Amino acid sequence: MMQEDFNILPFSEVPVLLLDNHFISSRIDSVQINNIEGAFTAINYLINRKKTQPGYLHSSYTINNFSQREEGYRRALRYNGMSAATAVIHELTPSIDGAHADMLSLLEQTEKPVRAYFADNDQITIGAMMALQEKGYRIPENVSLIGFDDIPMCSYTNPPLSTVHVPKQYMGMTAADRLIADTQSKAHYSENIEISANLVIRKSI
């Protein structure tokens, strides 16, 4: 959902909470992942392990969460004394099949991969991993990968995918608690609650 989609909805008479999204001007409650922190943590880990500037597999679709993850990526580069101007960024479709096709096309155009990549979500990462492996690159010996979301498939890829875990059940419980509190209160002050996301290290780094 984008800001313009949200603005036309009649939310004035009932308690409303946005889950996994936030609009600064909306003045209603929201519960979301701290995407900037999650991406920063993942990139910082990659840099410390690989001692090189990681590339970024960025979604070709504009979504609030992905924009925030991009900000986390750029902050981590600056924090480690690296230039965002020299970053290797590939825009890929945010699905397994789409990312696979896009990454395969890049590699077939003699695009040589960097030694490590962070991706906006696990589906992009898995699609890119498949393309890299088809072209003879070994994960993680030649290229390390880390995704975001920790979807169930991450445990079953070969190798299992390192990622940033999103605690969906906890987010849902937090959202429900906030909505219940809102119905029981006469005064309302909007809150944006950000939930931290933890790094899950598997075998792709």
C-alpha cells in the first residue's frame, strides 16, 4: 500500500492500525519491522566477515519496506567508511522466478558478481542464488548471500540461506494489544511501534 492508496480510505470512525507499514502523515497507529536496523545489521555483518564492500540486490518494485532497507544498506556502507557511490546495485523482480531470470540475464551479459550481496527479501536472494549456481558460482565460496524475512524455504535451499528474521507472530500480538488498548481509551495519540529483526546465520555466508 502506498500513501495515495491509504489516503482515500475512510478510517476516521473506527480504530485502525497499519501492520508492516507506516505513513508519517497518517496519524494512526502502526506496527512495523525496524527495516533500517535489520538491513544495517546484515550489511555490517557481511562487511566484517568478507572484508569487502557488498553489493545490493534491490527490488525493482517500489515498496516502503524496501526503501527503508536501502537506507540501512547505505548507512552501513558509510559506517564502515565505504562509498555508496561505488556500490554495485542490481534491480531484480521481488519473486523467486523473476529474480532468477533477471540475475541470469545479468550474468549472461558478462556481469561478474561481487563477493557478497544483501537482498531486499528472501525470494530475490533465492532466485539470484539459483542463477549464480547455474553459472558455476559456488555459494558461499565464491559469493555470499543474505536475505530478509526468514521465509520457511530459507532452511531448505542449498546451502541454507542466511537472512534477517521477521517475528510475524510477535508483530501480530503487538498490533492486537495496541488496537485493544485504543478501544479502551478515550484519548488517542498515534504510535509507530518498530520491532527489531534478528540476524539468522546459516550456510550462505
